[in-house]
Amino acid sequence: MKMKKVFYTRIGILPIAITSVLVILLLGLSLKLNKGLAVIVVFALISGILFASYFFPIKFIIARDQLIIQRLWSKKIILLNSIRAVSKTQKGYSFYSPSSMNAFNTRGFFGYLGKTPEGNISYATAMRNNIWIKTGNNKQLLISVKKPKAFIKALNSKILEN
């Protein structure tokens, strides 16, 4: 019996920068406001961080018959027999193209997390070298891993075993 293969999330510099700037701006704004508004701004900031962190992927585990997306507070399990295709994003794929400009719920805050208008789900935390995973129900997941080529090879190998 083979061990599980673990791949960690690749975090891009742009989501870190966007998150940092938003946090600093909102905290700075709260210092300028009266106490009542400051409490509301800080509450909104904490709520946003908690919401985004719920979807934030920590690692991707390729197990015996499933792909596990381990998030901060929960995990999402995808059965390997439901995966139809695994591929690297096309060169030139952009999160800022007109069709994807408003596609991601977090818009760079903690990454590009959430549902797209097409119903796909993004766990992308970087802008380049991402992976599309297409499932049998014509949904796609977009993920970011540190070693995309090794991940694709390992996942395709495990799918063929099943």
C-alpha cells in the first residue's frame, strides 16, 4: 500500500501584497474614525479574514482513492474516479482578463478563492503555474501547488491505478 502524497500550496506575492495593503489601510482608517465606526471597521476586517481563511488551502493530499484539499478549517474531498482531466493552466492565462476580472470572490485577498461566474471553484493562491482539475460534472477546480508538474504526474498516476 502506497503512502499518501502531499503537495503544499504555492502562495504568490500578489495575494500577500493585496492582503497586507488592505489590512494596513483598514487598520489605519479605523484609527482615524470615531470609536463606534472603528469597531465596525475592525469587525468587518476580522470577518473578512475569517471568511477568506475558511477557503484557504493549506495542502493537497493524493490518497488511495481521493484528492483531499486540506483547508484551514475544513477539507474538501474529491473522489479520484470523478476526475476527468488534470492540466496546467495555459501560458498567458490571466486572472485579470475581462472575463475573469470579477470572477473570484476574494479578488486577491488571501488569493483567488471562491466560485467563478461559470460555477468553477478556485483555490488558487498564486497567479501563475496553476492547475485545472476537471470533474465528471463539468466543474473545474483551479489550484496552486508548489510543484505543479510533480502534482500532475502523481495525480494522473493515482487516477490510472484506480
